[in-house]
Amino acid sequence: MSYFLPHDRLESWLDDLERTHRVFAPTAEGRGVVFRRRKPTAESPAAPVCLERRPTESARHVLFPRSEVLLAFRSAHDESGTRVEVFEQEAPAPQVIVGLRACDAKGFAVMDRVYMHGRYADPLYTARRKATVMAVLACVPGNGPDNACFCHWFASGHEEHDAADIVLTPASGGFLIAPVSDKGAEFMESHAGYLEQGNEELENAAAAQRLAAREFLEKHCPAPALSKTETAIMRQFGNSMLWETIGEPCLACGVCTHLCPSCYCFTITDETRGNAGARIRSWDTCLNAGYTLEASGHNPRAAKAQRLKNRIAHKFAYYPALHMGKSSCVGCGKCIRSCPVGVDIRAAVFRVLAADEE
Amino acid sequence: MNVTGMRPSAADFSVNPFVPYVGTVLDVIEETPAIKTFRVCLDEREAWERFTFIPGQVAQLSIFGVGEATFVINSPPSCRDYLQFSVMRAGEVTNRLHGLSVGDKVGVRGPLGNGFNVEPMKGKNIFFVGGGIGMAPLRTLFLHMLDHRNDFGAISLLYGARSPQDLSYSYELPQWLERADLSVTLTIDREAPDWPHRVGLIPHVLADLAPSPDNAVAIVCGPPIMIRFTVEALQKLGFGPHDIVTTLERRMKCGIGLCGRCNIGTKYVCVDGPVFTLAELQSLPDEL
């Protein structure tokens, strides 16, 4: 079952989704394209959705906010002593993310393995993840792959549906919409009001577009032997010359980790005002020197090169070792496009593989 | 801080592992100029009855509004009156913990980590080597083994600190020294007046004591440099990598394997550790 959404009904369809879901969609802001809650009202319509350009950030913050309250507390004193009350977040409302790309959706699949199916489930992420429908926009020539993209290394492309519930493909003056999960099918059944029926001709045209995008990727940036990265990285772990060369230009600013769909490290800090306060979880980055600094002053990753090594090794060696060979890099290219000094994670991988073959 | 839009927490670690149990400080013991021991009980009776652990497991101890830090629970599992934590003053949270008095409220989140694998130690001779604050993780296992004394062979303890004033649990040491079924050796780094025990660095005293590696397990805790030289001394004595057990420290936040910072290669010290055999450490990338 597929649907067709003509371009001129896109905004109305998105507004209609608000009946049942909080809608997050990409919006152009300056040079960026970022995910925002739409929240249209009678007085002020939602900012127009921007599906013509690739988002410049991942949608990770929709399920894993940059900063959020893990718990709040309040203390009361009386003759019998002190009492501390602890509060947790309420269950999240249903929501839908429209217009994230396949690579960003795959980032959630990477997080799911750790945050939902690990030894301890993160209750906040898990609840939001279950309450979220992912409506992926397929990349097609002219609206998608550029020279920094390398999702085909990890099969993050458009025929793979890691974490996606619905796939929208630009076609014939609108979008072909196809549910790819039970959750997506159910969602579409109750939100088909503005849609026309899809047909085989549209489906074939959409598939051809997606294939063309994939062919572009395979031609411009052939994948290395990813099965070898785990061994190569561990064998080259002590090759400090290699890692210093790779990390030399790095500023340790952490922009790569903050834009990454599959980086999920965080820190926890307390804040108080009067007799109440909160324990807050905020995104952190393994490139920050303070990340592993111990109270004694000892720091196991004191050097920048060691910290960049940890980021690359986590994506291409540690995570695959723990999750059946799957890399945690999704090939979205955001770190490459946004690095102020041009660190290219693909080049780093090729360099480690080459060093290991010598 | 506004708690509107939030609900009272059920405080169940198995449901939300970020929420600590509220506890009360029952006792504060000044061990050394830098170390204080806190005895803590959980306020909710049900939570307290559910709270079981194995020796070597840790917990996040917190002051609400200040933050959390990780400490080994150094009371033995058989102790049902309190959980005991020994805190060396080092950073922001530990400084504030040192200001706690009896009756103050704390958060306790746990138990976390793997703890000691006691089963394969049964029937073996056990040699404990503790340096400074490293006695804390040993204490829980040591007392646990005394609770089940017949399950183990000879039990020995070599415990050292810089000076007599730096020995924690000094009030317990006389009774341990007296017991016929224990062999306890104390040492300090430099001569001190009226010190009747050994003088010398732990690895040297260990080499002198020369425990037999036959059917034996050595358990080593202390500062990194002490662990390094003690492990070398044990290897010289013939202890194999599977028979040397130690605990690692790493900066931690979540304690449940999510926040990322305590990894050494694929291992997260908070959930895969803090207890590792030397054999396990040797398989990790060199990033201590």
C-alpha cells in the first residue's frame, strides 16, 4: 500500500498530523536546516518545512535532548528532620519526525542497541523512542547525496529501513509515501486524508530515483573493507605517530560529536535553587579533555590524538565488536561538512587500514 | 527549580536506574586526615530490603544539588544495618561529602558493577594486598570471606599505607591481627615512632613474604602505581594472570554503561568492572 502527497498539500498534511502527534520537521534557519517542533496555531502558522535541502543537524535531540532533567528533588525540614522528595519526567506524548534522512534514522537504530537493548535500558530514551514515528525522506539526485556522504559504506541507504516507519520519496511533483513498518502502516491509515493512492508507476519512478542516488555514492566514494577496521584499529592502537598525524589538525571542539546522529555520550550535573533542584543530563563529547579527567588529576586520554582515536575506534572497532560487526558510523557526512579544520573520518579510516597493511 | 509537569518517583532502580534511593547518614568515622567513612541506610524500608549486592559492587553516592560519585560498598553483604562507603577527599563531590553529618540525607544509586567472582576462589588460599584507600574494596570481600571462613583455604592480608595515620579501619586491625585463622601483615612506607609492624613499600614486603602461588588467588587494590609494581612482584612469585585480581578506577557518571566515559576499549569499567583479572586487563588496549 502506498500513497501520493502532492507538493501543494504538504503543509496541510503536516498540520493535520498535529491532531494526534507532536510534529518535528526540518526548517531553514539561516544557513542551517534544523529540526523544530511545528506547533501551528490559528494565529501563527508553523514555519515552512524545508525538504529541499539536507538537514545540517541530526534529529537526535528530538529523542535525546541536548539537555534534560533526569530527576528533580525538593527537601523539607521540620522537627522530625529532613525529607527529600524525588520527581521524574512524565511519560512522553506521541510524536512524529518528518523529513529526517535514512542516515539519521539509522543513528537511532545505533542508539537503540545501547539505550534500549543494553544491560540497562534508558527509561527516558526508550519511552520517547516508542512514542515516535519516523517518516524518512529518501535522498534522490539533486536532493541528497553530496561529496561528504558515504552511507552506502554501511548500507544506510534508502532501501534499508533501520528505524524508519515511513519512507517519502520525491516523485512527480509530490512524494510517494510508503509505510515500511507496522507502526508506519497504522500511522498512515489514520493520516491519509490529504493523500492520493500511490500506483506502480510512481513506485517504480521512486525506486529508480533512489537507485540513482545510491549509484552516485558508490561511484564517488568506494567503500573500504569495513570488516577489517576492527582488527586494524586494535593492531594500530599503540601506533602513536599514526594517531597524532590523524589528530594533528583537530581542535577538539566537538562539533562532529554534536552533529553526529549516533554519538550518544552525556554528562550529569546538579543544579539547585533554594530547597529544590534537578539532576540534569547534557550531551558531552569524548573530545573534551575533561571527559575522562579523574579527581586525582590523572587522565587516561589526556592528549587530543588519544581522544580522536577513541571516537574513531568507538565507531569502527568497539561498537562493531559489541554489536555483531555493525559500525556505529552511519555515513551521514555531517562531521566532514562541519569540521572547521577539515578532519575527514573516511580519510582517517583509510589511513589506519593502509598503516595496518604496511 | 520547578517540579510542575513531573511526577513523584517510584524510586525503583530496576525501573529507572537514574533515580537514587534517598538515604540517611547513620555514622561518620574519620579514618585518616583525607578519608572519612559513612554508614548509610536507605529511608524506604522496601528499597532497603530489596537492596542486595555482591562484594566489590559499587554505588553512586550523591548529595542532592551537588552531584554523584562512585564508591565501592565496603561493608559485607551480611551487614543489614547499613551500607558503608569510605571517601577520600579529592574533588568537588568528595569535598562536600566530607561535610556530611549524622542525619543528613544522601542519594544512593546501585548496586552497580560486576563485583568479585567469589565462586572460583572457594577452596583456594587467598592473598589480599591493599594500599591506602585500596583497602576499601578489599574490606567487603575480606569480611565476606570471614563470614564464610570454611569455604576458603589460608587467608592472608598485606595492608600498607604511607604512615600509621594513613591506615583506614585502624579500629578493626587489632582483632584481625589476633585471629589465628588469618595472617595479617601491616606496613608503612617510612619508619615511625612506636610502629611495631613492617616498614617498606608493599611490593618489597610482598616479595619478602613470598606467598606461594599454588592453589592461590591474589587480590590487589590500591593506587595505580602500587598496583603496577605489586602485580609485577606477584608475577615474579609465579602467580598466573588468571589468579591476580584487581579493581580499576575510571571517571564515571551514569554507572550503567551509557554515558561513555569509563571505557577501555570495548569494556566499560562501570558495568564490566570494576573487578578485572590480570588476564582480562592484558586483553584490553593500553589506555590506563
